[in-house]
Amino acid sequence: MSLFLCGEITIKNLKMSDTIAQIVTPPYPGAVGIIRLSGDGSVPVVQKIFSNKSFREAESHRAYYGYIMEGGTPIDEVIVLAMLAPRSYTCEDVVEIQSHGNIHLLRRILDVLIAGGARLAEAGEFTKRAFLNGRLDLTQAEAVCDIINAASKSAQTAGLRRLQGHLRGKISNIRQEIIALVAEIEVSIDYPEHEMEQGNIENAKIRAEKILEEIREMTKNADIGRVLQYGIETAIIGKPNVGKSSVLNTILKEERAIVTETAGTTRDTLTELVNIGEVTLRLTDTAGIRETSDCIEKIGVERAVLAAKNADLILWVVDGAQRDADIENVLKDTDAKVIILSNKSDIRTECVGGLSVSAKTGAGFDELYKTINSMFLDNLTDIDVVCDKRHIELLDKTAQALADAINTANLGFGEDFLTQDFVNAYKFLGEIIGAELGDDVCDTIFAKFCVGK
Ligand SMILES: Nc1nc2c(ncn2[C@@H]2O[C@H](COP(=O)(O)OP(=O)(O)OP(=O)(O)O)[C@@H](O)[C@H]2O)c(=O)[nH]1
Ligand SMILES: [Mg+2]
């Protein structure tokens, strides 16, 4: 069943007519904290607990000042905004309460709202309502999450463009082209006098090839899109004592990992997020890789090898000329990009290739940051790079269906075989924007959202 066709929609037995409430700002101290309500009861519920009596005639998009009351006691001084349907995030009546940004205070206000008739919103439920009420398609709803979590400036820009409907527009246009193709083929089947001649099938094939090209272009930079959206998984690896932990500390600009002159200091992996220019690294320090009989160090080495295997980028730290066969073996087992850091340049003159750096003085690190940024950003020609695993999988399925259609045409099969492949492609694209989607898929997608969105 298409969700767009639902009348009164019930999700997990929760009716859309419920009024939902949740804290929408992060759970740590801030100047302002916001609680959002959505649903028919939003205004009446707030009226019960708000000292400003003019809110009884709440006007849309107007700010009201006053106190949230519990019994006869004020809880906090607040600004209340009503955004009445349909001019709101969810297309329903929405009220936002801006209080001071203290989590205990926000929870107290939330409790009063729940006692007044609202219920706690589930993760993603505000955005799910915006989707179900037709204000956003699925790519736009997902873009909300992508913007919140974007790990780079370019991912944030791409997320905003998806929110503005660029991906939806592109997908919708391609669907139109496919359905036009199907319609032409159908006509030739229904009215044999218009029967498609071989020339027409050839024409359909050429158009399918053009669409296929367009889809492949969209997924071409998907790997880069993914790392820009989620952060570049970066492992620092090398022999013991070459300065891996020192490199981590220099990049983080803090003494995060223990550094000593004893080889084998780091045992466990240690991961931190850090922004480098326009990208974010998920930077992992690892144990030095070497043969060892120490069972704890052995586990550390296994973890280092695994970190290298799962990395998008490896910083291979070497101390002077110590390139090593053990490490070269580890690198054979990964698709990661590799940058060699020839460390301790302050006390050595030889450099084995790669970048000459000193974790001690910080020399060479600006060059490293530039190298990483251009490695991931320079080839990014299309700003609308696709990064969502769900989108990529569906685009791949679409490409396969189109390739099947082209193959069918090449083999000289009849028009009805062609139609089936095109209809499949049309459906896969429909799943991306949410025009063809089961309730279970919808729930899974929105469950990934953060609370309050
Ligand atoms: N002179 C100089 N010494 C450095 C530099 N980087 C690290 N060291 C020293 O090299 C030694 C080892 O540094 P670590 O950062 O602990 O090396 P590691 O690769 O993490 O070592 P393990 O965890 O044992 O594998 C320490 O004494 C550091 O002070 C550098 O750029 N210059
Ligand atoms: Mg270390």
C-alpha cells in the first residue's frame, strides 16, 4: 500500500491525531532549550500551563512571552510560538516553547505537557508526520537527518539541496521519462496497427542507455559522498614506537593518547572525531604492528589490522627508513587510500617518500591536512553526490533493471519483456522518493532519526 494514499493513517497503532511533544535541543546546558508539540491538541495543552492569557487566542507565527506554570508555581520564563496548520514543519498545529537550556528544566516542562494530554514523540516522528502529510518526500525527510549529522561542509550543502527537493526532482524526471517509454511500448502492444518496428525498439534502447548513463553518473562518487556525510574512517598504523600516538595527539591538538619511549605502549584502539579543513576524520590510534608473544599486545595488533581493513584512509607512520613487510601485507587487505608519514623529521634527514612530518614540532601537518582534503574533495564534480546506502542500493537496482531492458532489446525479445524491466526501474526509483513504500520500510527509516526530529 502506498503511504501517500492513506486516509487516516495509523502507525504502530498510534493515531496521527495524537498530540506529540519532545525536547528538540541537545541534552546539555545551553542558552535556550526548545520543546516542540505537534497535533490538534498542541495549542490547548499549552494554554493550560502558560501564564500569558492572550495565548488563548493564539495567532500563528507570533511570539508570546510568559511563564510555564506547574500548579500555581512558575517553572520557567519562556517564549511560546504557535505555527498553525498547515504552515508548520509537520503541516499540523505546532507549538514551540523556548525555555532556558537546562535538561532538568526541559524535562519538567515536558512532564507538565504530558500530564496535560500530550504524549512523548518517538524518534523521527515530527519528520514522519511531515512526510505522511505530504510536505516532504522521503529524500527530503532523510535530508533533515543528513543535515544534522553532516560530517563536512560539502555534505551539509548536499543535504540542504536534497531538502530543497533536488534529488526528488531528478528522480521524478527520470521516472517520467521511463513511464513515457512504457506508454509508447504499451500503445504498440494494444494497437498492433501501431506495432513497434525494430527502429522503435532501437529508439527505446537508446533512450534507456541515456537514462542508465544518468543513473550511473549519480552513483559514481557514492563512496566519496558516504565519507563526506559520515566522516572519513582513518586508521593510524605502523611499527611500534614510530610516533603513531604522537601523530594522533598532534592532529587532535591535545595529549589524548599515552606516549612513551617504550615500544608497545598503545594496546587498545582509541578513536576520536576531528575536523580537518572541510572534512571530518574518525581518527583511530592503534597498537604498533609486530610479531609478539604477549597475549594482550597480540589482541592490540589484531585490532590494528582490523582498523586498517575497515578504514577509508590509512596514515602509515614510519620512523625514518623503517618501511616494513608486515605492514605492506596489512595494506594488501584494504581498499583504503594510504598516506605515508615519515615522522620525526626534526631528528632525521632521510625521508622514505610520502610526507615528511614531525609530531613533536608539528612540521608538515598543514601539508597533511591539505593532502587529505584534496584527496577527498578534488574529484567531486557533482555537488549532489548520493551518500545514503538506501538510495545507492535502489539506484543500483534501477541501473540493473535498465541494463536488463537494453539486453532484452539487443536479444530481440518482444515489447512486453521490455516493459517489465522498465516498470521495475520505475518502481525502484519510486521507493527512493517514498511513492512506493511499505509501512515497515517507512518505520525502519524514521526509527534511525534522532529524538525530537
Ligand atoms: N623527536 C621526535 N620524537 C618523536 C616524534 N614523534 C614521536 N616521538 C617520540 O617517539 C616515542 C614513541 O612515540 P609514540 O607516539 O608513543 O609512538 P607509537 O608509535 O604510538 O608507539 P607504540 O604505541 O608503542 O606503538 C616517544 O618517545 C615520542 O616522544 C617526533 O616527531 N620527533
Ligand atoms: Mg602508541
